[in-house]
Amino acid sequence: MQMSRQQGFSFWVCLGLIGLILLDLWPSQGNAIAFWQSEIFLELRLPRVLSALIGGIALGWSGLMMQTLFRNPLAGPFLIGITPGATFGVALTTYLGSSLGLNETLSHIAIQPLAALGGAFLVLSIQLAIHKKLSQMHSLLLVGLVLGYFFGAAVDIITQTAQAQQVKQFVMWGMGSFDRVLLKELIPLLGATIMGGLILTYHRHAFNTYLLGDIHVESAGKSAKSLRNWLIVGSATMAAIVTAFCGPISFVGLIAPHISRKIQGTEAHQKNIFTTAMAGGLLTLAADIIANNTLENSTLPVNAILSIIGAPLVIWMLARKSG
């Protein structure tokens, strides 16, 4: 039986993803079997590749849910302040930890991921509390933008008053990297991703109806506010977890759903869940390979690679859509 165009695209996306995983895991020199049994592979290379793959899937799904929430193809976690909140948490803890001489103590409890989660879920709590009072989407969007500006200003003040070493530590985190993730830290990353995937899968038909408008949701016997809560919690949790462990990773949540819709030719969630995940994983793995193999003795920032890849891609897709 002949494959359809969508099935053919999906096949090549999966094949490309498998190829990138093998390329990222393959040693640059020496015996592959011996390398795969070494501590370098088990403690450094494998966690990095898995965190890039899982992080890309999570960010792709987070972007898909956020674009559904706002019925806007340009939406992302920054729109409701999740990324600025996480960034504020890390900036504040880095500053206080160094100022109080607690960096050595705090390093044993993975303070940066915890601080990022704290900042992100602070914003999420504010958003959910406001959503109970205001059901209009423009109000939710406005609050998110205001919170983003507020926490962005707070980060600017902190970095302005911080010492050079504190600023360097924070800037390094802000560049985004999959190198910092430990094997044990993949558990919460994978858990949040599975949770987001389950929300998308279970509510896939309801989310399709939601795209048509609140009236259609209510006429189908569903609650639009309840669906929005699921979208906010799922998207924010995945974005917060990835930001906590990998730093703020840009463009993936914006681009991956676009690539998926281009492949599938529809906005139906049941068609886009899988291909969005594959597109997100492809983007982050490709960026990780480029970041770690371009320079001989150092790595490039993942965010810089994704921005170089993502910005022209978004412009091209928008130009084709308007044309």
C-alpha cells in the first residue's frame, strides 16, 4: 500500500531523529563499544543526548498547547511569563547564594533547577488565580506580558548589582545547554513530558473544538475554562522543567508545532501530537550536535544555534502562509 504524503514526511522525520541520536551518541574517535561502556558516555554523553531529546519533545508540546490556548500560532511560554519567572528565580538565588557565601552548600541540592521551578510556578500560580476571576483570553495574555516585563526588570536590577562572578554564572545558565543535566535529573524531565503528552492525548478532540471558539466548546458539553486550565498547567509545567534543568531554550516551542502542521496539513491535535514531538526532538538534537562539534575546545550556546536556525525558518513559514 502506498504511503500518503503525510506518512512519508513522518517516516523521514523519524528516520532523521534516529540518525541524529546515533550521530550525537557516536564517539568522535576510538572504539565505539568501549566508549559506550565508559563513565564519560554514561555520565556525560548519554544524559546530554537524552535531555536534548526529551527537552525538545517537551518544548514542542508546550508550544502546541500554548498556541492552542491563545488560538495564536505565534504563542509560546514567554507569553504567560513562565520563562521570565524561571529566569528570575535563578538570578535571585545565584545572587543571594554568592552574597551569603552559600554557593558551595546550595550546589549540593541543585539550587538552579529548584530556583527556576520556584520562579516558574510562582508565575503559574498567579496566572491560575487570575484566571479564576477573569476568563477573557486577552486579560490572561496581558497579565502574562506584564509579569514577563516585571520579572525581566527584576533580573536587570539583580544583574546590575551583582558581582562579576555572579553575572557570569547567571549568563552561562541563560545561554541554554543540555550538558548540565545529570542522569538522575532526567526523571522529573521525563515525568513532566509524559504528563504533558497524556493531557494532549486525553483532551485531543476537546482541544480541536476549543480552537473553534468557546461557544463550540460549551455546545459540546465541555468547559472552556477547564480546558484552559489544562492547557496552562500542562504547557507551563513542561516549559518550567526544561528551563529549570537546561536553561531558557528558545524557538523550539514556536517552530515545532508549525513544522508539524506543515507536514500534516491540519491543526487537528490527534495528527500533530506525534510529529510535533519528533520536530522538537530533531531541532534540539541538531542544535546540540552543532553546539558541541563546531569548536574544538569549547561549545557554542544552544540558544544561539536555535535562534540562527529558527529565525529564518519562522520568517519563511510566515511568508509562505501569507503568500
